[in-house]
Amino acid sequence: MTKQEYQLLSDYEIAEEFGQWAAKERIALNLTQEAFSKKSGIPYPTYRKFEQTGKISFPQFICILRYLGSLGDLTEVMDKSLGKRSIAEAIKFENVKERKRASKQKR
């Protein structure tokens, strides 16, 4: 599927595509869903649901990418995004400190 074709899909359809992609990769490794889930550290029911629906938490998706050796593809997206920033913006971004919650004003 081309980048332009992906633009025409809904978010849910793209997620389903990722589930189908993972299934093809798993089958190419000659692993059952249960074996793949064990090796990638994801609970079997969660992985099975991911292949069917594309729904999974982002940290678990990262586990799948890591096991398949595709984590670099995700980091490439982040690197590309950071490359669009100016050097000053990148430095500012790295120096951002965690914000504290605002407290209610005392009356």
C-alpha cells in the first residue's frame, strides 16, 4: 500500500493493517500466535486480539516491533520529526522539565 493510499484509510483501518502485517511477519517466522506472544512478552489474548483488530497498547506495539527487528522504523519517524526542528528548538525540547500541577488559589 502506498503512502497516499494510507492517507485515505481511517485510523482504525490503519491499525487493522498493522495487525495483518504482524500476522504475516509471525507466520514468516513459522510461529504460532501463542509462541510469538511468549517470545515478545505480550499476553496471548492481547496479541491474538491485535492480529484480529489492530488494537493494542503502544508499549506492547513497541514490544512487537522490537521482537521483529523493526524498532528502527519507529525511531526513524522520531528522528525525521526532530530533524524538522531548528537547533534552538531541539535544545529547548531537550531541556524541558516536567511540569508540576497548578494548585488551587487560596481564598
